[in-house]
Amino acid sequence: MFEFAFKSFQEAIYMNGHGVYVWSVVIILIFCLVCAFSYYKIKLKEYKKKLDETY
């Protein structure tokens, strides 16, 4: 049906020498997404608390 681009897990991690760059970008992206979602979750809780105090 389909074939994988890499023959082994080690080859997928290494990516012909580009793996360091690819995986570092993936890690940075995941970190930024987690920080953004956490920040907005905290802000939403603060706004909800202010609304509950007002009404």
C-alpha cells in the first residue's frame, strides 16, 4: 500500500544529517504551543474569576 521513507528508527532520527535541525524545531514548536495554551488557560481563568466577582 505505501512504503516508509526510512528503513529504521535510527535512520528516521538521523535524517541524513538533518535530524538535529528538524527535531530541534519540533521540540521548540511543541514548547511554544504548550506555553501559549498554558498562558491563555491562565488568562481565561482570571477573566472568569473577574466575571464571577462582578455578577
